[in-house]
Amino acid sequence: MSAAGRRRVPGEGVPSHPFPWDEALALGFGVLRLSSDAFWRMTLRELAAAARGAGGRSASGDPPGRDALAALMRAHPDA
């Protein structure tokens, strides 16, 4: 029995579809150009955030607005 006093059912809580490793590896190595060490140390949440960022999306899913882009350009000017 589990700590909650309920028997664990085999397969319970397991997703019905496999994790898309091919896509994750392509993103990590091909798009983000991560080292193997950096890729395997990432959490899935970090990988998802990097995927959004690589696509030019913010956490809200929207591209940065004009003011946000101007602020980023001031903070990180081209040399």
C-alpha cells in the first residue's frame, strides 16, 4: 500500500504516449546547440522554456512587443 493507504495500480500515472525524444534531441542539439552535458542536465521545464524562447515566444506565448524589444536593444546593444 502507498503512504496514502491505497494500492498503486501498475501503469497508473504513466502517459499513454511515449516522450518525443527525437524532437527533444533535435531541439537541444540542432536548434539550441547545447553540449551533451548541458542537454542532459536540463529539466523538462527548462527544455520547454528554451523551445519557446527559440521560437521567439515569451512565457505568455506572444512575441515581445515594441517597448520590450526596445528595452532589450538598449540593454544589449550590438557592438
